[in-house]
Amino acid sequence: MVFTPSREAGSSSDAFRNLLEDSYHKRSLIHLAGGSQVPLLRNNVWLVVRGMVKLGAITIHGDDLLLGLAGPSEPFGEPLSGVEAFEARTLCDTDLLCLTLQDIQSDPALSAGMLQALTQRYRQSQALLGLMALRRVEERVRGFLELIASDYGQPCEEGLRLNLRLTHQEVASALATTRVTVTRVIGNLRDEGWLRTDAQRRLVISHLPRR
């Protein structure tokens, strides 16, 4: 195994999600279809309730850059990023909750839950940086898929299923390589049996233990 991320968010993530539902059930969730751009508002933080959001930026050369992902109970927003040309886009149908910084600061339980969620996002960012230190692109791709599956994969009979769709170009932009190389490596991983595609054409990493 190239990379085994440490994720302690199981019970804490569920507790945070329950807190949101109990404390903010009267607020209207914002529903966005897959592929929608999320407006980034000054002094407001978005929380993912259901779905997945891709966080990225545009380089000075006009290329898309994948900075990370935000899944259920994970925050993102303008106050949490110092990257220019930062953008957020849904990868699937997604429900979001918008909170002001004042909302967060005035609620101790919400502040504590937010800290836990930010800790997980920080770990993911550190893990992505660690992958960049790997010299072989094959190891980077394998490690990236392990990271995403461990964070967001769903258990199935074959291993862990990725219920989000990332293009080969998006994976390439996250790992400083080319789409052609990512396509070749993923093909090799399928040939090895390390990676497979289920009936819904979703990727399954077969060697990872089910959680």
C-alpha cells in the first residue's frame, strides 16, 4: 500500500452532522446539481451536508488545478482559502449549508465541530503534498486513489467504491502529471486487479479493507 491516510472522522463526523441537523434544521439547505459552481461569499463558510464539492483554482496559464475535495460535514469557503482564483464546483447533486463567521463564533459546539472538520481537511491537504514527493507517477496515482477511497469510499463486496467522478485530467492536475499518463496508469491498475469498475461504472479499489 502506497499511502494509508489516518481518518478519525467516523464517529466525530456523524456527531457533527447530527449537530448541524439538530441546530440548523430550520435553515434552508441550498441544493445544487452536479457540475454547478458554488458562489464564494465573503465572511461565509459553506458546509457540505450531502454530496461532494471539488475545490480548485485557475493557474496563471489558464490551467485547472485541483486543490482538494469537501465531502459531508466538511467546510470550505472564501475565509478558509488564501488562493487566488479559488473556486468550488459540485461533483454530484449536493446539499449545502451556508454559515456566517458570526454563527460559528457564537456557538461553542459548532466551533468545536468546525475545528474537527478543518483538522480533517488539513490532513487531506498534507497528504496531497506528501504524494507530490513520490518520484514515480504510478505511486502518486495509486496513493491519490487510496486517499480518496479511504476518506470518501463506500464499502462494497469488492473493497471500497468511489461514488464520485473525477476525470483523468482532474487527477492529473492534482498530481502534476498529464492526462495521458493517468489514463495509462489507471489501465495498468485495472490489469493488475488492484482497481476495477462496477456495473455503474464507478471505480472500486479492491485491495483496501472495508471499513
